[in-house]
Amino acid sequence: MEVLSSRILIRPRDPEVAWAFYGGTLGLAVAREFPGGVVYFLGTGHLEVSGRVPDGEPGPDGLWLQVRDVEAAEAELRAAGVTITRGARTEPWGLRECWIADPDGRALVLVEVPPDHPMRRDVRGT
């Protein structure tokens, strides 16, 4: 199987609220719009927010978003009224993380990869 492209797909309770959050509050750039949906650039990937979740709770999906400065991102989002579910801190695995919630309560983890973290090294030759 050859994967040519990919994107994360979420179904919000209220698309207008979700679009305002992802496009406005988080400031994600629009890659494509179509009736009933928006695809945002998400670093080197894409996030499609389209359709509507049926009555009930959204699924257990979540997003991992790498940022340059997790404390600055937390402060910016806190000032914008975003729900911070866990403030910025260094995790036992060495990443700096801050957890937030989108309007549907979906978990988003903001991640800063420190310069000395193993994720920044090419370990294929070792």
C-alpha cells in the first residue's frame, strides 16, 4: 500500500463553533473549503472539520500539535478563553506538554520538543 496523502477527520457537534475555534482561535490556515466542511493545514498534515456528530458525545479522538513554545501557546490560548485541562509541564518522557479542549471537549495536546530530546536525533544508524 502506498499512502499519497492523509488527514485527520473530525465531526463536531456544531460545525460553525468548531470552524471558529480551529480557524479563528487556533489560527489554522485554510487549505480547502467545501459545502459543509473546511480542511485546515496542520503543520505537515491536514485537519478536516466537516459534517456533524450524531446526537451524543464526540468520539475519543484527539490531536497532537507540535508548537515552538508551549508556555507562550498556553498563555495565548488562555487569554482567548480556551479551556486548559492541564497546564504546561515537562512529562516523564521529556516532552513539554499542555492539554486543552476544543468546543466539543475533544483533547488537544500541545507539545514542545526540547532541543536535546531523542525525537530530534536520527537513531536509524545506531
